[in-house]
Amino acid sequence: MEIIVKKIKELSSLYKDEIIALRRHFHANPELSGKEIKTAEFIEKNLQLWGISYVSGVAGTGILAQISGKKANKSVALRADMDALPITEANDVKYKSLNHGVMHACGHDVHMACLLGAAKILNTLKDDFEGNVRLLFQPSEETFPGGAKGMIAEGALENPIPDVILGQHTLPTLEAGKVGMKSGKYMASTDEVFLTVKGKGGHAATPDLVVDTVAIAAQIVVSLQQLVSRKANPAIPTLLSFGRFIADGRTNIIPDEVTIGGTFRTFDETWRAAAHEHIEKIAKSVANGYGGDCEVFINKGYPFLVNDEDLTSRSFNNAVKYLGAENVVELDMRMTAEDFAYYTQKIPGCFYRLGVRNESKGITSNLHTSTFDIDEKSLETGMGVMAWLAVCELFL
């Protein structure tokens, strides 16, 4: 294995500039969920160039590729997501988004580039290992119901069934050159909460003649905060946040309707179902108490993500062998969500983090912000670690 480690590190260094160029292309040409047409074409072009077989059009714009070793043995799947976010980029860089209002602000450009880099490394070394590596380029991670469900439905985890699946995601709070992992429950489930408060609008100077939807909606938001503080088991991480509150009246006009949007996240399915009932009951009762009404729609999203403990433990130890103990860290649970969770419901999975931060270069912005960027030296780390972890699983 020492020889394989050396080869992977040498190839990561050799391919670094090429993979940086691929990442910059992805970053400059982002596409929204379900619309990753040119992104897919660019990935296919590189797979063709390297002689890697693939199937396109999976779950819309997804791609399944495979690299086979000397003979059929174990199978490992590697996944990267492809879609960008509806954010206008504020970075002043040569590879700034050319699609106004669309940006790779969550690192999916990095994920695709690292998976292509790992693919090129593994394809070069395919005579050095047995088994096969499945490459999943997945669309639509950012938008419900997520591309993972479609990929699974269209055979991403079949013929043969992979023994394990690995996914890698950027982490802007972790220094470039490092990776982080967490065994067991790692990321929360996520549901979208939509409330429509209905009353009787009218002139703000005649409050006795209206059913004040704005006041009712405000009271609902405040009351729902009790769900976490008074209904949730303190041992179960739970979050309910509202980021959208639309009362389309004027300074002196109370509207007939107010719409509210938020997110509910947790780590327990029984509590998740009960919480949905509580949200509806509280919202309706508050509205009714003030003479109004509230329509409640909860769009159930991704399940919480559980990293297989055996696989994650092996991956952690193998990452230490590749990067050194000082560059592999234990992570905490996160309230963010990922549709990678659907894969882990089918086969053992490990979703880990790639550090991209560099304070000396001013690269510190968080995910989903208009100034998010990475230290590109993380690409060499990302493709090398991913290739190494895959090979380690094949040699079990």
C-alpha cells in the first residue's frame, strides 16, 4: 500500500493544474438544479478523453461512470453533486460566474473537479487494484426532492451493488490541506414549512374593522419558537427557523394574507412526525384565536444523514495514513442537510469534509454566500484523498 500511496500523491501533484482549470470552468459556468446540461456535457467530454465508460441522462442530467480494476471484486461508489445556487457572485476573480444570479456558492464545482481528479488517478492505476469504482455525478442536490432519489431509482446503486459509498463536501471553517469526519448521526433531516395566514385586510387606521394578518403572523412565528424550547427532547438536536415573511401591504394597509416560509430540522424520525403535527396545531390555533385562519403545508425533505461507523472509522484512519494525524479532524454534528442521506439508507456510506479555508489569502467566507471561494490547493488534497480512500476499500 505504501507504493499506492506514493503513486496517488505523485499523480495528484501531476494533475493538480489540470483539475484547478476544470474547477474554474465549473465555477465560471454554473447551472441551477435540474438544468446542469452544459455541466454534464463538460464532464462527459473529460471522461471520453480519459477513456472512462459512462452512462448519461441519469435522473435528468446525472452521469454514472465506472472504472474497473483487474477483475471483479469489491465495488466502491464515489459521489459529487453538480448544481449551483441562485446567488449573484461578488468575488472579483478571473473565474467569476458568467451566469448572472447563479453561483457555485456551496462548492459543488470543487466536488465535481475532485471526483474527476480521483477518476483520472484511479483510471491511471486500474492495473494496480481489483474491483471497480462507480462514479456518481448527481444533479439537483440543492432542491427538493433532490437528485439522489432519482439516481437511486435509475440504478446508481445496482449492477453491481456497491459495498460502500463515499461523498466529499467543502468546509470553509477547516483549513485547506485537512479533512474532517464524524461517525454516526452527522447531518439533520430538513423540511420546508409554509404558512399562509388569512384574515380581513383594510385600513391600518381602523384596526377594529380588520382581522390583522400581520399581527397574527408575527404571533405565530413567536409561538412556534416554543416548539423547540418546550416540546423537543433536549437530547435531540432540533431547529425551527423562518427566513421568509411576506406581508404585501403598505404603511397604512393591512393585507388579507401573509405568507411565511421556514425550515424544520432534527435527528429523530418519530419526533420529526410529531413536530409536524405540533406546528400545524400551534399555527392554526393562534390564527383562530385572533379570528383568522392559517393554512399549513410542510414539504418533507431529506432524512438525517448517518455515517456508517465502521466505514467512517476506517476512512478516518486511512486519511491519517495519507495526510498525517494533524490534518484529519473529528467533526461535530451539523444542522445542515444533504440528500447524500438517501444513499446511506441503502448501503454503508461516509460523507466527509474537505478543508478549503486560507485566512492569509482572505478565503474565509461561509457556504451559500456571494463571496464563497476556496484555496485551490485543497483540490490536490481532495482528489488524492478520495482516490486513496476508494483504493483502501477495494483492498479490504
